[in-house]
Amino acid sequence: MISGRDLDLQFSDNLHGELTVAKKPLNIGLVGYGFMGRTHSNGYKRVNDFFHELEYRPVLKAICGRNEERTKEFAEQWGYESTESDWKALIARDDIDAIDICTPNNTHAEIAIAAAEAGKMVLCEKPLARTTEESLPMVEAIEKAGVANTVWYNYRRVPAVTLAKQIIDSGKLGRVFHYRANFLQDWTISADLPQGGEALWRLDAEAAGSGVTGDLLAHCIDTAIWLNGGIKDVSAMTETFIKERVHQGTGEKQAVTIDDACIFHCHFNNGSLGLFESTRYARGHKALYTLEINGEHASIRWDLHDLNRLEFFDHSDQGIVRGWRTIHVTDGDQPYMDHWWVPGLCVGYEHTFVHQVADFLASLSSGEPCKPTFRDALETARVCDAVLASAKNRAWTDV
Ligand code: SOE
């Protein structure tokens, strides 16, 4: 007997055995085949395997990169249907719905604006651009075109961090007094490390805009604004420990103009105090992103190196059992986790990108923006600019 399934290719079985309508394709054109190109590609590939309810299915239509051989290798590895070596040609294609920007920061604005003007959806790797000045026309272009958009501040979508947001929004912390965050690395300590060029453009201010402020603190600031609201003013200091490095492009020794380390404190609009530190010179720390929030009734802390756990202290607990509790965020009623394995089994860094794709696709169906939008990321850019200005002028600076 021929089943309905054989007859109608419009329908397919999902893992729960439910009939679902065939998905609408969303053709992705990704620019940049580096580390972030891989994280995003993995997100697109995995999302429908685990988020069955989505109406859309990303199709890896084209990968664009300057080095044709490397671009072809990437296409082969990740399953892209075609390659381009010029992002303008990619944007001009009728078969591309969304442009995903994974290139160095100095190229984000031009690509995003052109993509928006061509009516494409735009997904942009963080930070939005090098400065607020460069970011603003991006936001204007996106909003004028009315295209779907998002910026990949992925740590919002660690289930434990999303749970922190839910706990804060439920009012359990009460009035917030302190917000503390660190992002510590150690990969640039060697004075022999060149600056600029492939893999090392983050050390080159021309390409990156800034050092740890735009690269690492931007993550902390995005999460902080999301969890604790806007930042009013900042007082910062930065340091560049290695003053000169050989530039990969020119082969010449050139002044290093990025911030190797940055520490700032701030007032949030809700009256709480913030303390932030980031460096690439903390020997032993590879990507130690930690945050802690202290409220009137409760506190929360989280550590990227142990990302499935959220620590929670609730002062309303009975005295004799009161203490920090560790919540292993792997249960089906915790954020995103009903889409993965069974309670107790962990997810990792790459899942945050799958979650961002899932939320982006869901936003296309609901019509709600996928946060952080370009406009949200502009606020993070403003804080970063205020931090750098404050450090330069040795003065408190309004955001
Ligand atoms: C820098 O080393 C980096 O890769 C950042 O660019 C990412 O945004 C961060 O998530 C991890 O560290």
C-alpha cells in the first residue's frame, strides 16, 4: 500500500513522528571563512535537526572569500552549493535571501549597508563595526530597508545565561546593586606575535577598531545591558603592553594601537554599579568570561568555562541550608534544553550559534525582531566608544 507520505512530498516526518509541512528555504550567502564562518555554518547546518518546529530551513547557498582556493575548500567542507570571491557579486545574486557577515570589523559597514540596500536580510558578527560613527549608518540602512537583522552576540544564548535573564526578570534578585564581568585571555603575550592579516587582524586597530574593548568587553557589555539595563557613564583605563609588532602585511615593525587590556567601572541606569575587566595578558586564562550580579534578595554568577552551570544564592532560603546552589542547566524546562538530549546531558559553545539561528528563523515567522538587533548593538558600540574615550581622556564619560 502506498502511504500518504510517499504520495505527498510536501510533508515529512520529524523525530517525534509528527507530520510537518515542508520548510521554506532561506538561502544564506556567508562572507568570510574564518573561525566565525565555521561557527555560523555549523549553526545553519544543525538547526533543523533539533528545532523541528521552525518554518524555515537555511540553505548554504554560497560562501564568499577573497582566496579562491580556501573558499572552495570551505565550500567543500561545509557543503556550500557555490562560491564567490567578490561580496558585491554575492549581494547581487537573486538566489540569496540573507547575507551573513563574518569578515574583519572594518568591512562590516560597507557589506551590511549594501546588503540592506539590496533588500537582503543581514546577520552580522559582533561587534557591529569599529566605532559608533561607523555603526550608525548601518542601523539607518537596515531600518530604512526594513530587513530582518541580528548581531551575533552569542553568549546571550548559553542556556544558563538565558536562565539568568529569566530569573532576573522574575524579580527574584530584587534591587540590583552590583554587576561584575571579566573576559580574560592570554594569547597575545608573546612579543613575537605579528599584528594584522589573516587570523591576527584582531591586533590591528585599522581592521579591528580596538583591542579587547571591541572584541571581548563588547560581549560583556551586550550581556550586561540585556540582563541589567542601560549603562549611563563610564570611567576606564586601557593599556597596550607590547608597543610594537611586525605587521604581517608590510613585514615592518609598527606601533600597536589596540588596547591589550581594559578595565572600567560604570553606573547603570537602574542605579547599580558595574565593574568590567578584559585582557589578553592573563596567563592561564583562554576564554574566561565570568559574570556576577548581586541583588537585594539573591545573587547569580556564571562562568563560560563551566557554561552549563548557573550559580544562584537566594537569601530567602532557610538559614541552615542557605548557600550558593549550582543549577545544572540541562533540564527540558530550562531555556533551549528541550531541543537537545535528555536531562543531565550538556551542550557547548557551538550550541549558542545554533540557538541564534533558531531564534532568527523563528523571528521571521513571528515578525518579532531577533535580538540583539543592529539597533541594540549600536548601544553596545556607544558604551565601547565611551570606555575608550574615558581611558584616553582620563575622565568619567557619559554614554
Ligand atoms: C577572540 O579571541 C575571540 O575569538 C572573540 O573574537 C570572540 O568573539 C569570543 O567569543 C572568543 O574570543
